[in-house]
Amino acid sequence: MSDIADVPPAVVGRLRVICGELPEAYEEPAWIGLRWRIRRRTFLHVYTTDERGSAYIDMDDPAILMTFRAPPGELAALAHAGPPFFRADWAVNVVGMMLDDETDWVEVAELVTDSYRVQAPRRLAFRLKAGG
């Protein structure tokens, strides 16, 4: 397991604010970077690549990557959109996004919230939709 030192504090801070709005979501260190979970299901993982890069996306330099779950209607669109999105094939509904200075954090909040809805028990997902 790693600590979160490999993910810039500003990125972690933004994601903490987004995930802090999601019922029963919690964060924990992952094998690399940091992940957020609902119950025992991961809905968001963020990490910084090293000089080896990533198996999912070609890049020349280390980058901050976030992987998340996408609902079926969005999965194909995001997976084929191209940068900053990429398909992470370790599960059928996982997509990734490279985070950088151009990142649209409103879009990130929407994607993270959708990912939470995919992974959360129906009762919690309904609470989120109902605004409570």
C-alpha cells in the first residue's frame, strides 16, 4: 500500500470535497494512490504514474490518472472519446481520465457521482438522487 504522497494535495483536496457529498463514502490508501469506496466497492481511484507509465494510455511523462465506474449509457462514449479519457479493461464498466491543468472539475464531479451511483446500494443511490 502507498500513502497519498504520489497524488498532488490539490487534486486530493478537490476529490475529497466531491466524495464528501456522497452518503457513506469513505477514502483509504490503495496499492498506489488513494481510493474512495461505498461499503466495500471502489467507485474512484486516483494515482500518479511513474516512469513506467500506464498499461491503459500512452504518455511520455508521469501523469495523474483517475479510474471510475461508468453507467452503460456513458461507458462507450467515454471509452471512445479519446484524451483525456481512456478505457481501463480490468472491469467491464471502468473508464479512466487523465487529470491536469485543463481538467473540468464540474465534469469530474458528475463522473464521480455517476460512478458512486453505479456502485452504491440502491437505497443510497436513491438518497443521492432525492438530494438527501
